[in-house]
Amino acid sequence: MSTFTIYIKRKGGEMEAANKAALLLKTYLSSITNTTITGTDVKVVDDGTSPTLLDTDVIVYMVRSVSKSVIAKQGGSVAIAEANEGILGLTDLNKKICEVYFDRMYEGSPKELSGAVYHEAAHILSNMDNAMHKNQDGFLKDAPDYNGSPTTKNQDFMKKHVGKAVKMNGTY
């Protein structure tokens, strides 16, 4: 039994927005505990800080823009995000990297930021590419609207996958 933590590693964008997004995420995650995960947390860390991750923790990089992509710097493709400005984040399942693009949040919206972090974390936890969006609603559908909160279906999806080993690298 352990605590599941999402780390938002801030490589760009506003600290205040990241902190507010973390508070929203804590609320969203409070109901996804299961027999393996008995608690949840969200922490914001600055660039240069490499948190010690449990195998079940998720790190989402908050970068200023697609041009500052961690995925691209590690040899991955961000072509889909370059081609579509409506994409707020991206996950590379092979490299185990999630990132969100701060410049695409409406006026630095912590609400959108928290939703995008939740969405990308779900990709990593489930180890699913865009197939994750099938039969989903709310935060986990294709082209999600982050103005609300995660739906019961979203929470059930996260609860099903939380606690699985993802073994992410937090040193980028």
C-alpha cells in the first residue's frame, strides 16, 4: 500500500498556475484510491529538481511551448502537436515522457493545466495511445473540454490503472 504521486516538473510557464493546478489535481485524484494505492498527492517541482519516483508515480513536464519539448529533445516526435495547436499536451509511451504546453492554456488557466496533466497521466498509467479516448468522455476523450471536472467514467478509468508500474525517468 502506497501513495500515488503526480509530479508537475516546471520547465516553463507560471509557478502560480502550476501550484493552482496541483490543488485542483489533488481534488480530482482523491477518489482514485484502490487496494494498492491508499493515498494520492500532487507536487510541483522546478527544473533542475529530480524527484525520487516510485515505480507507480507519474511525472508530467510543463514546458513553455512545443518548441521546448522534452519528448523532442529525447528523440521523440511531436509532429502531431506541431500540426494541431489545439493539443495541450502529448505523451510518448515508448520514452515514458508526458508533457503539457503552457502557452496553449487559455491565459495560463490552472483549470486547463490540471485537466491536461490529468489526461497525459492517464495515457502513461494505462499505457495507451489515442486508443484511450475510445468510449471516453470528459477529460479523457479526444479533444477534451477541461472546464468541468473529471467524470465518474474518467475516475473509474484512473482507479483501474493507478498503481501499475510505469517506471518514468524524472531527470530530463
